[in-house]
Amino acid sequence: MSDLERLFAMQADYQEKLRAITDENRSDEMRKLCLALHAEVTDLSRCINIRPHGEDTSVNRDRILYDAVDVVRYTVAILNNWGFDAASFLSAYQEKDAYLRVSHRFDQNAYDGRPVVLCDMDDILTEFREGYYRWVNKTYGIDTDPNTTQYYMVDEFKELGVNPEDAFRRFISEGGMLDLEPVSGSAMMIHRLVEAGFWVHIVTARPEEDPACKYSTYMWLSEIDVPCHKLSFTPEKYRWLVQSGYGDRVVCAIDDSSKHVAEYLKHGISVVCPKKSYNRDLGDHPRLSWYNEAHEVLGIVNSLAKLRDT
């Protein structure tokens, strides 16, 4: 048992001696614990003179230590109350740490006017469809044709009486986004685009409002070492682009979604798109370039940049 597991177990043992937690009283216990935590944080702040111009500069180090212990114990009690164990906490802590580090790096990147490439994430950088289908097969027993023209297997879920959106949220909650494999050559594709002088901004339609999705996205980018300049979440990519400030500096977007590709093309944005069974309906368009492998993308983008500058 690790030290963190022991800490959770010690707090759980104490909580069980006070009262049994049930589904009926769980929310009420949460309210009590949050109020107690607030009081302990207030006590902790009183270990120093919090007035910025006060004369008293004394610090009670012992009180800081023991009041901090109370803050941690109430925090662990809240997690125990909802059934989160030490492993869940550590995983979330690591994801949040990755978010803070990667987002700080993005914040330091000030756009300098270089040509812009917008890059989708799922099925461009991650093997989302393959990973999601594998999880669906294991979880729901749905064996889906990988060449289906549907993206979220709506028909199969309807037959089981399962809401496809609920299944997707469950996939996220169970850490599915972190388990996705990178598309072969995709990280190198981004490296080469950056080395060639392009500003690479990842724009994904993943739900940013879902914390498990948001933080696992940053964790994945950190682990795979994708050297992009920025990351944004939006369900409406062209609308986001209009407000981005990039103006006419956008060379192209790399995207696989029929919806987003069609929106880009409709408004004069060139698109580089992987050939997939679900986006065959896009057909031919003078601003649409298809590719099969990630290593083909740099050559296509360089050609589009030259055309744009002529």
C-alpha cells in the first residue's frame, strides 16, 4: 500500500466511525464537508497576517502544518464520500498537472504572424474511431464494421436502447481519451510543420465543459509530445476561426469531419483531409486535398502555402 493509499484508508476508517454514508445522505454530507473545509482554509489563512500592509509579520509554522493537515483530511473525506480512491485522485492530479504545464507553454506562445495551419485532433492525431469502437465492443458487445459511414454507431446503440451521447460520456469518464493510440506519423507531421515555419493551432470539437475530456486532452498531448503552438475547443470551428484574429494568415485546416470540412470549404478555407469511409460524401472540391498517410501532409501544405502567396 502506497503512502497515498494509506492516507485515504486512514480517513475512510475515521469517517466510517462517525456515520455510514448512503445514497440518501451523500449530498448532505458533501455540504457539511465543504463548509468544514471552508472553515479550515480560513483558519489556515490566519497563520499569517493576510493584510498586505500590516505591521505583524509573524508566521506560525506549526499551525500552518496542522491546519493544512485538516484541509487535506476534509478534501480526502469529500473524495471518499463519492467513492474516489487514491489511484483516481493521483490520475486526476497528473492530468491537471499536465494541463497546467502545457497551457502555461501555450500562454507563452504569442502569435507572430507566420502562416497558420489549423489541425483537428481525433482521427488526425489520435486513433479515436479505432479506440472508441474497441471500447464499445468490449462494453456493449457491439461489433461494428470499421468501414461504416456512421461515426458514432447511432443505429447500433438505438437497437440496445442506449443513448449514443451517454455512451460517449461514459467512454470519456472511464479514461478512454487517454488510451487512444496516436495516428501513425502524426506527431512527426506536426514537428515537420512547425520546423517548416507554420504556426500550428489544434482546434478540436471535443467537449471542453467535460473536465475529464479537457484534462485528458492536455495529458495526451503532453505524453505524445505534440509541439503545437495553441489548443482550442469548439463545436463550431469556422465561427471560432472568424473570432480568432488570424484573418487571412490561415493556409489550411487539417480535418476529417464532413461537417467541419464543408464549413471551411464553404467559406474559402482550403482543407487537407484523410480519406475515411465516413467522409466520402465530401466528393471533389478545388480547395480540398486528400491524403492517405500523415507523411504526405507537409508537401500538400507547402504547396497550398505557395499558391496562397502567388
